[in-house]
Amino acid sequence: KKVAKKKVAKKKAKKKVTKKKAKKKVTKKKAKKKVAKKKVAKKKAKKKVAKRKKR
């Protein structure tokens, strides 16, 4: 019985670690999206500046 409990505890510990890793992956994806949005915003701003110069 004691051995079985230890195995269960190890599984639970592993699950916690994988959850943390999963959360980190999600936050990384969100961070990448934010960076991508900023890049798009910069491109749009450059286009606006170019239009103004043409006028």
C-alpha cells in the first residue's frame, strides 16, 4: 500500500509540472501575439506617414 501511495504522489507531482509548463506555453503564445500586433501597428503607422509625405 505504501508503495502504491508513493506512485500516486509522483503522478500528481508530474501533473503539476506539466500544468505549469502548459501555462508557460500559453503565456509565450500570448506574448508572441502581442509582439506580432505591435509589428502590424508599426507597419500601419509607417504607411500613414508615407501617405502624408506623398500629399
